[in-house]
Amino acid sequence: AQSVTQLDSHVSVSEGTPVLLRCNYSSSYSPSLFWYVQHPNKGLQLLLKYTSAATLVKGINGFEAEFKKSETSFHLTKPSAHMSDAAEYFCVVNLATGNQFYFGTGTSLTVIP
Amino acid sequence: GAGVSQSPSNKVTEKGKDVELRCDPISGHTALYWYRQSLGQGLEFLIYFQGNSAPDKSGLPSDRFSAERTGGSVSTLTIQRTQQEDSAVYLCASSLAGQGLGNTIYFGEGSWLTVV
């Protein structure tokens, strides 16, 4: 069995401060892991993905995530939040042997001016 | 095409009417997915197509929902006798193949359905 847990449904940060969005997964196999961003009234856009190469993955817009197998985590970070980062973020897991992508429930990021 | 294309982008329909939502995946992508996202909610898996294999329909919420994929490309999601609880964004996605590490799923902009 596998699942994805996004530990915070809402995160609020001040502009210019670091962002941390937490994601934990459970899987018996080596997974592919993704972060997607969804701006209001838009579809989902891929931010970054992990596929068993480097554990620190860099994505678009200054985001990065680190795969930690020992902690079964794939937290998303950004050193300095920008107003345009306000959106919904989804952590996603896919198994090599599976045909489904499993989505977390999402984290809503608010950036305070 | 360059990305996943969905139509209509917005649809308002009366309760009890049937609706069809269309998805045109990225050219060459053999896997196609439909998801539903209700207001303020996460994504709910509906159905998955992979090549010529039988689709995985395990996420369809009721027999009012059906989907087909013609010629391994364009897909149509049909909702019969719509109910107000069907109001949601219906997201289509595609990937190069369903299996294998590294396959990335790409989303369309969604079809926003409102049942009045």
C-alpha cells in the first residue's frame, strides 16, 4: 500500500522568508515523487520531480525538494517567498510498477506582503 | 499539440442534462487520466487509459459517469443526468507511458462544470 501525506493544509509566510511545505509518503518500493503547483483557476503545473537520481532536486521558480528515504519525506522548500508563490501545492507519488499517481490533499500557501 | 487541451473550459448545465467533456492529450502520450477536483478539495482519480489496454475505471463515482478514448488519442468524459454534486473541475492529464520511473504526468487547464 502507498499513500501521500501533506502535513499542513495551510501555510502562511511573509514575503522574503523561507518556505517549507512538508510531504511524507509510504511505499514498499522506490517511488517517483513530484511536486505540482496550482494557481487559482488554473491547472496543475509541474514544479519538480525525483526519480532515483540526485536526492536534492531543483525545480522551477527557485523551489527545491530533498528526498530522504530514511524519513520517507520529500519536503518542498524555497529560500525566499515571493507574492507570486501563493497557490496550492500538491505532493504526488508514482510507483515504477503502478499506473496511478497518488496525490496528497494539497497545501495552500499564503504569502503575506 | 504542445500541451494537454481540454474543452469546454467552462460549462454551466441544468440538473438532469448530460454533458461531455473533451481531452486532447500531448501528442505521443499513450497514458491518459481523468481527475475531479471539487471546490477546495484535492484530486479524485476517475479513470485511466493506457494504450489499447482495458481502462482502469475504479475511480468513477457512479454509473452516470463514463469515458472513452478513441484511436488512442482524444478522450471524452460523459456525465449523464447531472446532479449538483457533480459541480467541479474535471482535469485531464497525460503521460508518455503509464509505467516506469520518471514518467511525468502533464495536466490540462481543466473543464469547470457547474450544475444549476
